[in-house]
Amino acid sequence: MTNEKSASVSTGTAKSKSKSINSSKSKKASDDSKNKKTDKKKKNAYRLSLRENTDSYYVYQFVFEEADDLRIKRFESLNIEWLEFIKENRIKGELQHDYDVVIGPVADDNTMETVQLYISGILKANEAVERLRYSKVNNQISFHTKRALKHLRFVRREKYNGSDLHI
């Protein structure tokens, strides 16, 4: 049974039909911030089209509807629990949990220097978390099972041409 929680999810590819999904969470927003998000999607599409040396890029939008049958791990902030979760997955490799979905901050270029300093023992957990407090982070929804993907509802696909995306 689906509850009231849902999120808009977008993913992109240079292919017209995608077989895999690598998604990030976008929050419900006012019209003004929706325009900013559209601009950001176009910028990301343009960058990817350059990196993949392709003329066009596709952005898919889905709605993820949380359900009681899913095991969901949610991180509300960059805290010690999040840091340990990232550490376990980075050190041991492969998947180190049995969640269907993980929601929370992305371990990306803005956070990885601090995470690496923690993993290598240079920073203590509380020092790393204090330093991460100043990081600009994006949230993501990470799907880890086929069961989780069944809770995505396709909304639309937008095609951007690289030549139309100059910034």
C-alpha cells in the first residue's frame, strides 16, 4: 500500500532508451524554483552531452512513491551515522546493506575530501562531521533492488540537443 510520501526523481542519459537508473531527489518547489531546476537540468544535460561526445541528451522524470513493503534508509543530514555508512561501503566495496532504497546526502566532490581524511584516520568522526557542516550537498535517492524500481512511475522524457544548451 502506498503512503503519502513521494518525490520527483530525474535521471539522464545520452541514450534514447535507458536500461539503468541513477537518480537524484528533487524537492517539490514553487514555480520560480521549478524554472531554476529546469535550467540546472539543461546545464547538466549540456555538460553530459559534451563529456559523452553526443549531440543530444535525454532527461527522464519519475515519481517515486514510498511504500510499506520497502526497506528504506533515510539520512537527514551529514552526521556520524551517514559518515560510517559511506565508510563501510567505500572500504569494503560492493553493497554493505540490505536496504531497497537509501535517501540522503550524496558523497560527491564537495564531501569526499573530508570523507577520505576520516577513512584514513586523519580526522576523527566528530571533526569530519563538523567540517562537513559547511559542505554544499545535494540529496539523492539510491535504488538498490528491482522491488524498489517498481515504485517508480514514469512522468516524462525530455530531449535536449547539445547545440540548444549553450550556457
